[in-house]
Amino acid sequence: MLRTGLACGRRAMSGSVTGTLNHVAIAVPKEKCIKEAASAYKSLFGAKVSEPMDLPEHGVTTVFVELPNTKLELLHPLGDNSPIAGFFTKNPLGGMHHICIEVDDIEAAIKEAVANGLKPLGEKPKIGAHGKPVMFFHPKTLTGVLLEVEQK
């Protein structure tokens, strides 16, 4: 069961946010080529690597690295106003950006997360890189971790 790590006295979650790890996202700085970064992960892990996919509605280009038990998502800024630009202010070399958990019912997961003090980054879910609804939650409300939940 996912725990918020927030103040004592919060109720335990009922499990709506419980699911499998879909991916760990790694931000690749604008100065680096995402294809070169993908090649490095492919060589290191002997992994299958997707082609870069631009997601203008999210302001990023993504590449997925498939591992035996999960995926890595390489994120690269798409344009000067990319929402991940701020991440590079604090982390100029890039690094781990977020984790993504698959859930059976995204609406129930959002309600439960909000009831437990997590702050959603948006009014409603958007369609993510896998063509499924996703919602992000502010890292300040979950022990410094940016959380993405994705509909199975």
C-alpha cells in the first residue's frame, strides 16, 4: 500500500492508489541528445528501446527503455517552455524525475490521494505517453517524490 509519509494522524489509504510500478522517469537535459542517452541505456542494459515520441501536450519528448520488470522513461524538454525546465534549474545534469504507478481506477486513486493530502497537478487527468489517462501529484506532498498515476 502506498503511504504518503505525511503528518501522523492521517488515515491509512484503502488501496485505490495501489498498483504496479509502470516506470521510473529520468530527465535528460536539453544540452544532451535523447537518442544518445537512449543508446547508452540500451548498451548498458541490453534493453529494447523505443523511438523518441514528441508529446506536445506535455512539453516533452519520451523514449522508453524496457527492462525485464519495469520500464525507464527518458524525458527530454520539448521547446523552451517545457514543464520540466524547472527541474533542470535544480538538477542541471538531469536525474530521476518521477515514478509512475498503474492503477485500476484512476478517478478513485485521485480521490484517495487527495483525501490523504496529496496535491494534484491539474484539474483532471490528461492522456499520457501510453495513450491512457494520467495524473501527477506535487512532490512536496509525497516526501519529495513526483508521483504519476496511470489508468491500467
